[in-house]
Amino acid sequence: MSDHTPGTTGPEEAPEPSGPTERVGTSAQAASAKAPPEPGDGIPEPPRTPKYAQQQGRRQPPPSHWQPRRPQEPVLTRLRPAAPAPIRGATLCCVLVTALLSALLLGDGLGPNLLIVAVPASLGAFYAARAAGRRLRPWTACWAVGGLALLAVPALRDAGWPVFLAVLSAIALGSLALHGSRSWLGVFLGSLGLFSSIADGLAWGGRGVHARVADSRGRLGVILRSGGVAIVLLVVFGALFASADAAFADVLGDLMPDASMKDSPWRVLLFVTGLIGALAAAYVAAAPVRWDGITIRPGKARGRVEWALPLIVLNLLFAGFIAIQLTVLLGGYDKVMAETSLSHAQYARQGFWQLLWATLLTLLVIALALRWAPRGREGDRTLVRSVLGVLCLLTLTVVASALRRMDLYVDEYGLTRLRISVAAVELWLGVVIVLILVAGVFGARLLPRAVAVSAAVAVLTFGLVSPDGLIAEQNVQRYRDDLSIDISYLRGLSADAVPALNTLPEPLRSCALMDIEQSLRSDDASWYATDLGEARARDILRKKPISSDPVQSCMASRTGGNDGETGVDQYDPYDPY
């Protein structure tokens, strides 16, 4: 979909005023403006007006606070184009199918069903955009494909936390695909703008349904009667065939959603949610809000010394810190440990969180520095690129130091959900800094969208690599190396960890898999709500069941290493998981 509908060119700048308007004086003022008559002409000289009276005459009266102000036009009204044409039949059918699939498929959990529901919703938005005259553009296709790819994470992974991030990111990319924003503020608001069109989408859909009901009259009755007869035939003959053949009954039972009466309120809520979401997406596709029309003026440009001096001092501080880090990495680690009396893990934990905050604050400093950067001459632009480029390079070294500290900490105490999450965030911040460096060389026109793409790729990669599986693999490898493992923590992982935990020796294997096996046994979801990780875990546990005596299996639930450590840092306040 294009970024602009036909006939619209986006927000235009108001024309500059040609100059101050000239006042038309009275005849007396015009006469007084002429040269005074020469003395002796016999013409009496007009009385002179005091100076303070002349100033008061030219002064405009102050505005009265009691006068009614002109109502300002709402922001969305200025940014949104004209109301779209009435909703068409293809879009309306896609919206209805989305609502029905939401009610039938989403009530049993998340899996491939979320991707199935997203397909008709996307088609409805496509038909609405085509009816409005919008064309498919490369960036629109990028956002749309990325959003659908993120919805593959619930179909592949059982862990809830990467699935939650993937679903939120998919909604944000879908909203960007519908709006087509470019600027920083436009990309941010465009990713959330779908929610601003919920009320307009409902009103638009209601008007379209009312118009179609009024136009169709007899045709609507024919459609309803035909649909009712088709449903009756499917139910009657489907029941007969199911009772005649057990295999067909099993296949039909697996394919048909389980819609019981006790779940009716929940499924009605899912129907309404799917209807609202599909209508909002179609309405935005037909009449997108031009969030790029909201502009932020650049700050007042500062002088070179005033702008560059604080940043140069910050660069020197970064350089001194990095010099110490290089000394530690190149052989001074034992000396630092002796002076600070810290263990390897304590030294790593002490600095990682500070370095993470330092990276975030550096990005804020760069944003503020660009706002007030000197930009008058070519030398100013060279100064900005040089100072901020050095700061970005030094920050990349800080990112590498933070990741190295986390690696030391994981080697000492194992991998957890929190540790892998913050390490992934730190790694993504490093990618953002690299993009800023590239923008400083080739231009920053694509930087907002590039950062959004990097965030979506990071969330997709995080979900596809299966973080729970990586946690289990790393802890199992630590057990093989030094016989240190925390079974009580591993028991709380999702079904994605079953392949790695299955390689543990008994009785540790049965104790680690006991809770997962019980949850899989009690949760018999349909095919559309079963992800690949859960299906693979069921297959593994079916081929090799856990021990029949879980109490005996869990007697060795915590196995210490050679030095008596349990594998858990009891002094770590950043590990609630």
C-alpha cells in the first residue's frame, strides 16, 4: 500500500506571509503625514497630536479573555484524509470470517490458529486499500511480511514470553504497514495507530452493513436461507458419516473446533475482538492517519565550543574506562580481582547492569546532541560526524564489555531467562549504534525504519532460537562439565526445553521433566492450538516416559559441583525467574 492515497500529497507547509499588512489611515492621518506648510502661506497650522496619543492610536487593543476562541481542529482530523467510501462486500466478508475464526480457534490457546486468523484480516485490509486507490509499496510489503513472520513464533514455540513479544511486535508491524510512516515520531505513533481507528472502524462497518441490508432486501433473505440449508445438510450428513466410520469420526473431531456451551461468553468476547480488530485494520487501510504530519522542530543550534566540549569530555571518560577494560582482558584480570576481592561472577554481575544503562543513556545523549548540533556550515557537519562517530565507536566497545561480563557470569552460575533477555537487549542496542554510524556516513533518511526493522528481526530471531531450549542446553552442558545443575529452576521451563532435558541421566531427567509432563498430559489441545515445541515434547515423552516414582527421582533435585556450589547464586537479586 502506498504511503499516500491518490489526490493527497501529505501535509503541506503553510505559505510564508509576504510581509506585514499595510494599514490604511484616515484622511486626517494622511494629511498629517504630508509635509507641513511653509510659514507665511496663510494656512492655519492644524493642532498637533501629543506623542503619547499617537502611540496609543497605532497600538492594537489587547485581546479580551472573555471573547470566545475559535475551536481548534482536532489533530486526527487534520492528519486523516477524507472519509473512505462505503465498505465493500469483499472487505466485509473478510471481516466476518476473521471474527468467526477468532471465536472458533483462539479459545483453546495460541498456535497456528493465530496465523490462520491473521490471513483473512490481512485480506480485508488489502481489499479496503485497493478500493481506496492505494498501491502496494516495498516498505508496506516489508512490514506486512515481517508481521506475518512474527506470528509464526506462536506456531513454533511453547514458551509464553517470546510468544508475547512476537505477538505485540506483529501488531506493531501490521499497523506500520497500514500507515506507511517514515519519520521517528511517525514510526512510533504508526506502530500504535491501529488503536486510534477502532471507533471509526466500527462506525464505518455499521454504515456499510446498514446500506447493504437496505439495498439487498430480497437477496439477503435468499443468502440466509441458503446458508441455513447448507449448515443443516453438513450437520446431518456429517453426523451420519461419523457414526458409520470411526476413522472419519476421529478426523472430523480433530478438524472441528470444540465449541462447548460453557465457553460461550469467552468465545463471544473473542468474536467481538476479532471483529473490532479486522474492521480497524480495514478502515486504516482505506483512510490511514498521516502521522508524519506531526513534526518536531529542531532545537536551537549551539556554537561549536558549547556543543562539542561536553561530548569530548564524555569521549575521554569512555576512552579511559575502555583502557582499563582492555587491561583486564589482556592479562590484568588477576590483579583487579586481588585489589577488589571479588570473584569472577561478582565482578561480572557488578558491572553488567551499569554498562547496560550506560548504553541506553548514550543513545539519549546522541539524540539530544543531534537536536542542538551546529549545522550552519560544512565544517559544523564534519564536527558533528566526528564527535558523535567517536562516541558511537566507544559505546560499541562498552557493549562488547557488557556482553563479556554476562558471558563470565553465565559460565559461573548458568543461563536463566532474565540473563538471556538482557543480553539480547544489549546486543540489539549495539546493532542500533551500528545503524547510527551507517546513517552518519550515508544519511539518516532511512534510519527510523531501519531501527524498526532491526527490532522486529531481533524479536523474531529471539523466538526462533527457542530461549528456553538454549537455557536447558547450557545448564545440561554445565552439568556434564562440573556436575553443577539446578533442577528446581529447570522444572519451570516450557516444553521447548524437553529435547535438552531428555539427555540428562536418571533420576535427574525424570525430576526435570515431571512438571512439564503433567502439564502436557492435562492440556489436550486441538491441532490448531498446538505448537511445534509442544508436539515434539509429547512425542519424546511418549517414546521415553519419565520414572514411575517421581518422589524418588527428585531426591537428587539439587546437585552441587566440586566446590559445593548448587549452581544458583543466592546473592543475585536480578534473577526472579
